[in-house]
Amino acid sequence: MEQCPLCKSLLRIGITSYSFENDDTPDKETIAYTNLPMLCVNSTCENYAGKDLSNPNKIVTTVRHKIN
């Protein structure tokens, strides 16, 4: 589990998005990824994402996972 580098609180996953490589190239395989924004929910931390986690003020890091 990911921790905030400043306050050591566990990070929460924000709204996941997808990204693609080679999507516009017919001769290469399209590679899909999920992008997981990791948010600090500790209101006393400098990395605090804010009250609205669907629109965070700060993203600590983004974890990218290959789907296929």
C-alpha cells in the first residue's frame, strides 16, 4: 500500500483514468493502461488532496498499470 511521503498516511485512489499507446498505429499492438491518482486525505498534510476527491488540489503520485 502506498503511503504519503510526508505524513505516512495511507493514500487513497482517486478517479481512475485510462491511457493508450500505439492507438493510432495500425501496425503496432495497442497497449492500454489504468492511471490511478494517489491522494493524501490527511487534512494537516502539505500533500492534502482537499475535500473534493473527485477534483483533488494535489496528487501525490500516479500509479500506472498495464492492462493487456
